[in-house]
Amino acid sequence: MSDHEYTPSSKFGKWFNDRLPLLSLASHLTDYPTPKNLNYWWTFGGILTFCLITQIVTGLTLAMHYIAHADMAFESVEHIMRDVNYGWLIRYIHANGASMFFLAVYIHIFRSLFYGSYKSPREIIWIIGIIIYLLMMAAAFMGYVLPWGQMSFWGATVITNLFSAIPLVGEGIVTWLWGGYSVDNPTLTRFFTLHYLIPFLILGLVVLHIWALHVPGNNNPVGIDVKKPSKDTVPFHPYIVIKDTFALLMFMIVFAFFVFYTPNILGHADNYIEANPLVTPAHIVPEWYLLPFYAILRSVPDKLLGVIAMLSAILILAALPWLDTSKIRSAVFRPLYKQFYWILVADVLILGYVGAMPAEGLYLLVARVATAYYFLHFLVILPVLGLKEKTLPIPLSITEPILGGTANLATARNKESSIK
Amino acid sequence: MSEKKTNRRDFLFTATYAVGAVGVGATVWPMIDQMNPDASVKALASTEVDVSSVNRGKTITVLWRGKPVFIRRRTEDEIADARSVKLEDLKDPEKDEDRAKNPEWLVMLGVCTHLGCVPLNDKGDYNGWFCPCHGSHYDTSGRIRKGPAPTNMEVPKYEFVNANTIKIG
Amino acid sequence: MKNFLRILSLVIVFLAAPLNSYAAEKVEYLKTDWSFKGLFGKFDRGALQRGYQVYTEVCASCHSMKYLSYRNLAEKGGPEFTEQQAKAIAASFDVSDGPNADGEMFTRPGKLSDKFVMPYENVKAAQAANGGAYPPDMSVLVKARGGGVDYIYSLLQGYEDPPVGINLEEGVHYNKYMYGNKIKMSNPLSDGLIEYSDGTSATVEQMSKDVTTFLMWTAEPHLETRHQMGFKAIVYLIILTILVYFSMKRIWSRVETKV
């Protein structure tokens, strides 16, 4: 952060900046040297910031009208939908916003996997990211409970019961989580409290995530270290700001389509039935973004091991910087890894698909194979591949790709386009 | 860069900023408007009160839009008192005839115009109302006579639906 | 950019695939033209008013509609009864209110601000009167069923004699669109059951369509506003995206990198 000194031009600015260097910070953020070859997969960081702010703002306004009480929660949501000015709009933005948030975060994570952004020296950025992702899942789950529909109630029952798999203390923990002998009003009020808290924890972690990013600077599609600032970089403002804005607007068009034309397609019809502790819905399905992990949970026939498998599937990601032994970051120069990468993408999509299906017959078999492959990828393929794989030659700079390199390299196009 | 090119660029950026600002405004409005009274609150904007059981010299207090409304059936003395006051003696000059169309009935918001407390009935130096919070005295027409309150107690929009029923709002 | 869009759309298609399978019912529902579908979809006012008539004269004796108020009937985007009509409708119901000055509950004619009067005091009373089955509240019924309007529309016309081999208990009826085919509600509609005030012929099909339209409105009272606002929002976003795109091109023309 101290690679250039900033001195405000005005006297007051200097006085203020000496006491609280906000102007230095702003100057750092605007001038931040960014590799100029970043492609559109890199715009999702900005999009995610937008998602977080949208969720916080709409969430705050919804909280002004929502009543966290088992007898009134469902009714208060209907009140928001019917009577509150623009209440329907705010709620649909919030509900679909959660899905859009996860869509963006998955793209963000898989971008990192493809270009090796988790590797040294960016391990801390990656681990903070995984913590953010875990907190997002917690926030989304508890948020889904708040309307107090059938899926809310039974989703809460099923997920909290996962803790009963812990030997000896499991039952005690579940009762403690519930604040009673079943999911009920005490559970709802504490979930509301935590649902309100977590986004601000995420916000704090996002600041750390960006801070940690600004120490080594961005990775890039070529995956080599870039000298900063240099002819390989552009200042964050206006170059990256305008590009992120463009990508964000495209994202918002998709978002708007969901909100205005199919606001309930990502939800489940049963959640428009008020919670009833006496009747369980025919199929309990989590929201789409949790389906791959749900599939892993169900593919293990033992209760405790299933829970462990599901948790490991997420936590294994935190060890990824050390599991991947390859020194090369970008998959562009790792032909074998690239293939395994796409197999992993397919594997996760398959897990998501079978997670939505009943856990029986062929679906269960596929889920088990896909689960096994998921762990195989991280625990066996990645460590071995890094040692055995023959990688392609790496360019010395992102503006001077070596001849005979890969054809679809982003950098290879730079020369052609510069003639324009 | 030629001058013409610069102008075109400026226009493009200005247009982008302007269109973007419109969108930000349109997005912010719902977040602000959601705090305004909602449709169910607005629907309760009027209330009807049966006053047939109120005797002379008595006041009933009813709730309207979350605030107390005083409905007083005044005695002849109180009416005479209220109507005999000279306008120049009043802090907020207003004729009693304008405040109580039907002299027998005084309908007003039971909210002190100083800082919103509820004044007490049949109290104070003018036999009307007295606000315990900061000592404002109101007369039998609900007009401010002494103390910090700046104006008379407000008369809401109301009408007699029939001889026994008042509709407020 | 092209590559990016191709991969992105592929991923979205993949993600969308399991969504369709959520409504795993394999039954083919009856189809009809819904005026409220599509980018500019609006409700058919006539259908909404007739649907309200079907609801009050047929459904309301068992099914509550607890999140609606009589004022909604006169609101924009709904059946749009005049305020006078809505007041008359409200006044035709007895609403329990109180306690009065003597501490007693009393009944009075309904007002616009009152919620729809419920046929039963509570769920238990509803179950007791209906052989143990609770007639679900209809306010958001359309959104609470996987098949949505098509499901409700089909269900109302799906009563048949049970196929050979299926024995029905007392008070259970056969419906080919019901999940499990067994339904406790007896066939509610028959041709000419009610007399439409606008002279429309009250066939079962007509009544099913009208009441389903009405239920769509009760579940999504702001549907028309949503469609109108959505169109404006998306057109606006496209215009801004184009402007930003050209601004971006111009800014990036200063460096030799394609965006």
C-alpha cells in the first residue's frame, strides 16, 4: 500500500489526511495498478460487492416491517407483499438477490480454481473467501427460515438435526440451538438475530479480502507475476471501474428478469404454506445453491459420516493452496489440469442435479460416484498432477506472449486488437 | 486528440452519468417510500364514534390514527366562556365558532402543540385542559392561553354522520 | 467476451435444469390462455369480478381468504370494483368487533378496512366441520401449489368416477389432477351453479377459469405493476448498458488492450 505517497493539494485536505488518511486510501484505491489483461470472469468481485450491498439495504428495509414471531412471521411477510409501499419489490429483490449472490460467488470461486488465484502468495485471500462463503450459506439458510413457511420450518428442522450426529453432546446441542424441544418461536427469533448480524461480519471480511488482495495485487489470466505499476497494468479507475460497471449492468438485466417476471421460480411452492409442525412436505429440498452439498450428505449411508463428508467438502477448499502442488497458476498452461477442471465443474453440476432428485436408485448411485470423484479430485488428482504434469512454456510478460503458445490466449489477441 | 473527438467523448460520458443518476434515483425511492404509511394504515384513516352516551360536561377520548381525540359535550357556561373571549387576548387567535361548528360538541386532537403530550381534562387556569409536561393551559375551546405551547389544539376534519355519530377523518 | 458468454449461458442452462424437475408431478395439466402471463400480462377485469362471485358464492363457505381486505377489491390492478360497490360488499358481511364500552364483543357491518370474514373461527373448527380435512386458506393458494394456476384450473375440472379397482372411503372423491388422486373436497362446480351478474354463461370451464384468475390476483395483487415496472426497468438497464459499453470502449482505446 505504501508504493506511492499521496499528498492532498488543499491545505485542509492535508490537515485532515495527516490525522485520518482517508484521502490516501481513496487515492490508493483509484490508482491501484491492475493487470490490463483481466477478462470478464474477473468482474464478479465487483458484482459480489453489489450483491452484498443490495442484500443489506433491502434486508434493512424488510426488517422494518417483518415480525420475528412464530404466530406472525408468515402474516407479516404477506403484509410486506400486499400493503407496504414497494414491499413486494423489496422482498423479491432480497429473495432472488440471495440466488444471484450465490450464482456470482460460484463463478468467482470457479474463476479462482481455473486461474490458480488461490496459490502463493494469495492463500490468505482464498481462505478469507472460504469463510465468507460459509457465512453466506449460514445467512442464506437462516434467511430462508424467516418467512416461516413449510420449507422454512422443515428445512430448519433437518439442518439443525445434522448436529445431532455428533456423538454424546449432539442431542444437547440441537436442543440448545432450538431453545426448546423442536423448531419454534425461540429458534425463529435467534435465527432472525443472526441473519441480521452475519451480513455485517461478511462486510468486515470483504474489507479484509480486498485488503489482502491489494498486497500482492490481482492474479491474471496468464497467471504470472506482473510488475506494478508498469505497461502491463492500468489504474483501477477508470479502466476497471467502467468494465466492472458494464459487467454489473449485464448481471442486473438477468437479475431484473427474475425479480419482475419469474420471482418465485427459484423458491419452492411449499414455502407459501404456513409452517405446520404436524405435516412434513412430500419432498424436502434446499435452495439450489446448497444442492451439491445436500447430495454429498445423502450419498453417505451413515448419519455422522454424512455430516462429516458434507463439512469436509467445503473445508477441503481451505487446504487447496497446499493440495495443489503445481507452481504454475493458470490452467491455460496446464493442459491436463484444464481437462480435470472441467470434469470437476461437471461433477459439481451433477451433484447439484441429483441433490434435487429423490435419494434412491440410479440417482443415489450417481451421487455416490460424484461424491467420491469430488474428493478424489482434491485429495489425489491435484497433488499428483502438480508433480507429474508437463506444462506449456510461460510468457515472460502478459504483453509479450511467446510465439507458438496457446492459440486462445487472451494476451495473444492484444496485438491484433491494437491495430484498430 | 482533435477537439471534435473530445466533445463527442464528453457528451457520451455526460449522457452515461445522467442516465445512471436517473436509475440510482429510481432505485432509492422505493427504499424511502417503504417507510411511509402503508396501504393498511391509510385504510384506517377514518373512524366513526357513537356519542349518544356522552353527557353534558363530559369528555370521551377515542383513538384515531394512533392519537387521542377529545370529544367534549360542553355545558352552556363553557360555551359562553369560550365565545366571550376577545381575540386579542389569545396567543393563537381563533374564534370558538370556527372550532366548534356545533357549539355543544368540541372535537379536537388531544395532543399538546408544545411537544406532543396528552393534556388533562378539566384542569388548568381556564377550566379547559392542562398539559402536565411543561405547563400549558388551554381554555374550554382548546385554545392555548398560558405556557409554552405555540398554537391551539388541532381540530381534525370531522362530520356528524347522524345526530349520534361523528366520523373523524 | 464471446467465450465468456458461451460458458456462462451453458452454466445457467445446467443450473436451470434441476429447477424444472422441482415440480416433479408428471401429470399433464389442462391448458388455457391466461391474460396475465407474458411481458405485458394483465388481469381480465371481467374474469376477476366473476371470479370473486364464484369465490363468495361457492368457495367462501369453507375456504378462508385471511390476508385480503375488502378495500383490495376496489384497488387498482385488481377486480376494480367501484368504491361504492366495494363498500356495499363489505357491508353485506357481519364483522365481529369490540370490546365496546361495556366490555362486550358485538357485530357490525363490514368496512373497507376489514379483512375478509372467515368461514370458521379457527383451524380446528374448520377441520371438525369438514371431516378432519382443513380447507386451505386461499389467499396465496396459487403460489403454494407446484403447478400454479394450471393445477388449480385442472383440479376444478378433474373430478371423475374412480377407475375400476380403486375403492374410495366415505367422504373421499376421485380427482385425476390431485396428488394421489384422492381429495376430500367434493366437486364444487356444476354447469349453471351460479348466475353471473354480467350474463356470462356459467359453465364449469368458465367458472374454473374465472375463479383461478381471481386466485392469481389474490396471491399476487401487484402483478400488473410488477410487469409494467419490470419492462421499464429492463429497457432502462439495456440503454444504460449500451451507453456504458461505448464509454468503456472509448476509455480503453487509450491502452492497447481489447475489452
